[in-house]
Amino acid sequence: MTDLQTFCLPDSVSGQPQDIELANRMIRAWRSDGIFQVAMNPTLEGTTERAFESSRRFFRLPLETRSCCVSDLTYSGYIRSGEEVTAGEADYSEIFTVTQDVSLQDSRVRAQWPCHGPAPWPDADYRQGMTAFTDALGSVGERLLKLTALGLGLDLDALTRLTRDGWHHMRVLRFPAQSSKSARGIGAHTDYGLLVIAAQDDVGGLLVRPPVEGEPRNRNWLATESSAGMYENEEPWTYVKPVPKVLTVFPGDILQFITNGYLLSTPHQVRLNTRERYSMAYFHEPAFDACVRPLMGPPSEEFIHYGTHFTNMFMRCYPDRVTTRRILDEDRLSILAGLREASVEASAPVPVRRRAVA
């Protein structure tokens, strides 16, 4: 166990010298530890605590009620314990996934875009609590991405221009107390998105794997490679001690792709504790139809179409979910292929100029 570095974010990021100094310290923390903490202000503290209370109330509802919160249009909604599998082994977390809440009258839903539709909220109070929390973390995410760009020597808006109308989403997780059956909450993996911002209660159970010199990291965005289960039983793993009034932040697979491996997606896993545990993992993401290209390293024609990437990841995690079946039954992947082609044509690679970084 080590104490993570904790940073205080400014209210806005404009590229001033103090922003660049903070940005450089953040990048160094990620490259050494794989993770750092961000201090909450009092307003965010209150919003976070209300979101935790809403989550505890939801998971206390009868299983029959929770199980009704499922949609065949979107991956938002309830995921029962054991439904999610990592590296061939069932995870013991219960989850409510919060994705974009898109009206049935929206043009994207009417055009049968995969993963788009209304969220199956249990009630208005839960919707309000989760929406307030994700909105607050959206502001944190935008400032973090501007600082990340500065720390990488990129243009201030190099990353945030990808997240306009971003497909931000969140996993609200409940872990049961450890039993004789298993101590596993979630197996080792990296997260598929751009930036992960997480809050945990006082129980503890999160472990992360810091960058290890010379250790290869899988490119989890490729169909031929998966990070699931990698190094799960091999040291080093760092226990993330619960600290009040902070958020933990680490890179996802897309930041590894964008930076050509200069920043590595952070492997993490969850071990069950002696008490029930709650956490919320928010993903600050590109727009669904964004085409993401490397901004560092040698020139490359590689790209990630975010909507395709998101859909593939969820179909891989939930092959038997009603949402996956509808995508396949209605051939919505062909619609996704059209979106991908249009995005690629509209986003030809451009030269990227970088300044020197500390």
C-alpha cells in the first residue's frame, strides 16, 4: 500500500504556466504509479455522497424490481451478480450501468443506431442523483483532458475536441462481503475508454498495476488481443487505500492508443472485503461517432471508431444480454459500419506539432 499523489484542479484550464506545471506532474504520476487522486470541492463532495446514497437505495430494492431495469435498446440498466465475466470467470459485482439517456424520438434512435435509447431508470430520484453526479464529473473530465494535453505537449484542445457530445457513461457497483465461495469482485482488466474517474466508499478493495519497465501491455481495442486476466496473480499490485473526499483517475485503452503507449492503460481488479462495498466508475469518452487517431509517435493510418469500439466491448462482455440479441437480430452492426465509414472519411489524419515536455 502506498499513498497516491493528490492534485487540486483549477476551476478552468487555459494553458497558463501554472497549468503546465500541474499537467507535467500529473503525467509523471501516471507514468510512475498508473493512477492519481483529485481532491473534491465541497459541492462535488455533496453530489458524490447523494449519488452513493441513491445507489445504496437502488441495490436494496427487491431483486425482481432491479431486474426490470433492463433495456433491449441500450446497455444502460441492471446487471446481476455473475452476469459479467472477466477472463472466463464470473465477477461477483452487481452493477447499474448509466449510459446516455436518449429519447425514442431522437433521430439516432429512429435510425437504429446501436446502444441508443432511453435509460431504464427505477425512478425519478435515481435518475436525478446519477445525472447530477455524471454532469459534475463531466466538468472534472474536461479539465483533466486539457491538462493531459498540456502535459503531453499537445494543443490545449487536442483531446477535448474528441469529447464534444461525448458518450460519457458510468458503472455503479455493489460488491458483496467476502464469503467462503470467493474473494474475487472483478478480475484483472483494463478499461476500454479514454479516461476513468472513480469514487469509492470507505471499505476498500481496488488494486491497480503500475507500469512495469519492459512489460508489454495488450492493445485491448483490437479483436485479437484482450487485457482480461493479464498479470492477475503476478506482482506488483498496489492497493488503493480509501481516502475521503477524493476521486481516483487513470488512463483507459484509448489514451494508450492516442499516445502510442507513452501513457499506459492501467490494469486493475477488485477483491471482496469483509463488508459490502460500493464504488462508481465514470468514463469520460469521445463522441459515439468520433474517429480517434494517434497524436504521438510515428505517422500512422490506424484509428478507432469510438461507437464501434464501445459496441464491440459491450457485446463481448454481455453476449447473451437482450440488447446484444437485438443488435444482431436487426443487423444494427451494418448501420454502425456506415457510421464508421462516414467518420473515417471526415477525419483524415493531420500533422500534429508537439512542444517539448518536462
